Amino acid sequence: WYESNDKGKSITSVKSTEEIIQELEKYLPASEKKNGLKKGLSFYDSFEEARNALNTTNSTPCHKKLKNGIHPKSSSVGNLPQKFIDVSTTIALEIILFRDCQLSDMQNATRVLLKCIKTGMVSGRNHFDKVILSNRKSNVDVFRLLLFKLQSRQNTKEDTTTCPLTFISHFLQHCKDGLPEHMLVTMLHFSLCHPTDEQLASQWNNSNNDGWYVDAAVKVLEKRLEKATGDIETSTGAGTERCEDLQKLVQNLKDRLAVSRRLFFIGKIVTDSNCNPALLRSALKNGLSQISLGEVEVLMQSLGKLLERSSKEGRRRKDRDSFNSNKSSRIIQWISAVVDSNLGVLLTASDSSAIEQVKREVSGCLSQTQAILSLDELFNQVD
């Protein structure tokens, strides 16, 4: 699969940054020969050797800000040059998306891509929006293709390396200010329609130590499910009716837990950043591919539920101005964009009660906002 280094020398023997990047560039699929590649170091091993060497050779950090991203913020990765991340990201995407490779090769490429994302130096716009991979059409939706390719190749429930939800969480955590609207809509569509309940549970359970996965509703349901499951185990001698009731309760809690976990991802996506209204409407019009199956109606229900939660959380917090206004305004922006881009679908929707519920949530949120503004004006007059 991978071309060996010239004369078999290790990448760590290279001293300068430019030479290390040149060595790694030899692993680009564009450098394949017609008679096949020699067997040498794997892409992942080469990436690790180059990364370690660059961490040693670069003694001063780079404070250059990405064009559409943020400063590198992961101290565990070290001071890596931007070009090294660019090359590694391109190679990893080529292997994952366009190569008929073994699962182990794909897993190695996803590990490299995840490590690149965690540096904070991968930009959604630079690497996944305007990217032109070797011998590929420039209009390929790289990020959408990435999620669905990973979904089709995920080996087991425990294999979080190739789980699309892992990439969604990494992008949201480490690529803020670098996610274009169409990427956010792709994340939203995928999180809403494609992950199974088992995938959501596995992703959550395998990320317990990640402080990003924190949600009060999920935590309450997990505790209730744990208690109900324990009650089933201790009620083996009870009557049949009692056991059936407990089994129905457990299934109901599992279903509600899956919905809450899905809502958690949707909430993280729509509150990630302020979007351009025109670009968001365009992305929603082109990115929701299950409209005929009720995707828009379910999305509106989800956004209404998130707005309700946001209002309740804001009332419980002391810093309600900074917390509630930003989160609620972003959710309302998405609701407005969904309505604008899918007005015809919503007018003919069979479930009108869901739309009425969203209307009530929006009206309630606006009323709270007006009340807060009135209080603010009153306090200013007192001062």
C-alpha cells in the first residue's frame, strides 16, 4: 500500500521541517507507480515518526491564526507546522474516501485524521470545503462522503475510531469558527437520520471520560434505566405481569435515552456558531435528503424541544444573559432557516400539532427575551 522511504531510512533521521514534509508527501496516492508500491512503513507509523521528529525540531510555537479557524490549542500534539497537517489530512482523506483498502488501513488513516483534527489546525473551510484532492472533481462533498463511508465501514459497535459520530464530536470541539454551513447541515442530517440507537449508546459509553458528553436529561434517564434494569434482575420470582411491566419500562427508557442522545448531538451542532442566514437556508434546502420521509417535521420538533430546554436552563442559571441569549438565538435562527427553506413542506405537513408546539416554544422564548430587555431598561433607569 505505502511507498517505502528512499534507501529504507527512517523519517526520524531527517532533520529539517521541509525534508520531513517531503518524506511524508511520498505517501500521497498521487505518487503511486503503475507497477505498484513497495511495502514499507505504514502511513500511520510514518505520521507518528514525522510528528515526533517535528515536535523535537520545532522549539518555538506557531501563533499564526488559521484563515477560517482558531489557534492550535492542544498541548499534547506539540508545535507542528501547518503544511504537515495539510499533507497528512489530504493523505488520510484519499485513503478513507477513494481507496479500496483493507479495514486496518482505513482505521489507521482515520486515527491520523482524528489526531490532525485534535491539533486545532484543521479548518472546515480550508480542508473540507474548498479542498481539491488529487484527480478528483472539485465539487465532491468531502465531508458528507466521509461520514457515509465511515458508516458503511464501521467494524463493530465498540470501534469508535471509524464511527462518524466521533468525527462529528471532534470537529465541533476542535474546529470552531472553521465549519461552513453546509458541513453543519450535513452533521445535522446524519445525526438525525442515520445513527442507530446502538451506535449512539456505544459512542456515549466509550466517551465517558470526555467532558464534552455532558447532558442532564441523558444522565437522569441513564440512572432510571439502571434502576429499572436492576429491578428486573431482582424480580425473577415476581409475577408475570410485574415482569412484563418492568420490561416495557426498560424499553421505554431505552427509546427515550436514544432520543435524548440524538437531541444532544443536534443541540451541539445548531448552537456551535452564528451562521450566515442565506448560506444556512441554501444548505438546508440542499442537505436534507429525507424530506419525503418526514425529516423536516422531525427536525422542527427537535429544534422546538431544544429551545424549550434552553429556556429552562437559562432560568436556572445566574448568567442567564450570556448563556440563554446566545444559545436560544442560534436555535431560533435554525428554526427560521428551516421554515424559509421548507415552507411548502411545512404547510402540507400531516402532523400540524408538532408545528403548533414549535410556534408556542418560539413565542415563549420571545416573550422571555422581551421581559429581560424590559428589566434591563428599568435597571438602567434606576442607575
